[in-house]
Amino acid sequence: MSTNSYEHLLPPSWKAQVTGWLAEDTPSFDYGGYVVGEVHREAFLFGKGNQTAVLAGRPFFTEVFAQLGCEVKWHLEEGETFEPIKHIATVRGKARHLLLGERIALNMLARCSGIATKSKRIKDLAVGYGYKGIIAGTRKTTPGFRLVEKYGMIVGGIDPHRHDLSSMIMLKDNHIWSSGSITAAIQQARAVGGFSLLLDVEVGSEAEADEAIEAGADIIMLDNIEGEHLVSVAQKLKEKWAGKRKFLFETSGNITEANLQERAINDIDILSTSVVHQSVQHIDFSLKIQIPH
């Protein structure tokens, strides 16, 4: 029987990204590598910091060292939580190869685990408040590093939201202003997007939401509508369109741990927030070559 692995989500191109990271970090001479040479050494990966954390990014870490001819043995599963200080993995290989991969692997693991840790925390808080909808990230990711960041969200247990401009149609204020109206924008998008792509439309009022629903949007993003007004709009429109249209309500923007309880209302189907990946606190890791006895 096969077992699911987060690594199996990754596209065929992902290892080429790792190759690019290595090329970027050593574009010319490796002076430090000259100093340590090719003596075989063992290094311990430690999870540090001062908080309970989620491990995320194992495939990328392993691939960094695989491309350098090193072997990684993991002592913790992907997505598992740990308390610092924790011996997470052991890496074996030539000393200069261990050091060639060290900073790349640690930087990636720190960010990916930070995103997974924050994602899990936000989801756990929302569930604790009684929220039954979807917690999602956003597309406000780092260019060239999106795959790792979206991967971290998935490991942390939340929805990564759309991955790119091609994976879902999202019409925001600029699209609508350029098209002339919400209805016109939706009609144009449907004409080329077909039946297989969901259509998410950003609106700023009850009237705009009503228009988007009538025009056939799948998801209505209620932008800058908060508090009791948000609840009122969602309830009123769900009642009006019950049995006539199928759609989801999404709210986004300015969602933090501090205001999550008031935003996590079950009249809203999706809470999307960049707090899980923008300016997120990284998890501290270190890789220490062991002195042979």
C-alpha cells in the first residue's frame, strides 16, 4: 500500500530550482571549501529558537545535499512539531560539500518551517474559536520561492490558495475598472476561462457582491468589509440567493492573531491571509560538523 508524502506534490521542475540556488551561492571560487577539503565528516541539524515549531522543507533540504553527494538521515517526520533544542537530522559527506549546502539548506528550512508553524497556529486558533471554514494563504509570495512557501502552507495544514495567475481567475478592482463593470469582467473571463476554472471576484459593497453573484462568480471576496457589517452582508445575500446560485464568501486583508476571533465567523467560508507567509518569524536551525573522536 502506498503512503502519501508531501514530496509527491512537487512538480518535475523543483530539483532544477535547487540547482539554481547552489549556482547562485557559489558563482565562482569556493575559498572556504579549499580550506576544509574533502575529508568525510558528519554534521547534526539542530532545531533551535524559543518556540514549538513545525518541521517543513525536508525534500528541498535533502535535495541540496544530494546534489552535493551527501546523505541526509532524518530523525523527525515532515509536519511534525518539535521543542528546541532538537536533533532533527544527520548529514554525512565531504566537509566542503557539507559547507557548500549549509546556508542554502538552512535558509530554506528556516522560512518553510516558519510558514508551516504560523499556518498551523492560525488554523488551530480559528478552530478553537469554532470556525468551520477554510483558512488560506495568498499569492503575495516571494518571486522565485513561491513553491517552497506554498509547500510550507500545505504542511502547516492550511489551503495555499491559488498558486499563480493560471490556476484560478481572480478579478480585483483594477480588472473591474478596466472592464467597465463587474458583470462585463465576469463575462469576459468566463468566455476564455471555461468551466474548469473557479472565478473569484473582489467586491467592496453589498451591491457589488449582489452583482457578482448574479453574474455567476464562484467566490465573492468581501474586501474592506468587517465586523457586524460583514456578517449582515453575508447573511442577507446567502438568504437571498439560497437555491438559486452556488457561491462562497471570502474575506481577506488585515487578518491577524489579535483580530482573528472577530473575523473567524462561519457566515464567511474562506479566510485568506498573508500573515502566514509575509514577515513570518523564521525558525532557527543550525548545522554543526561533529569533531571525530
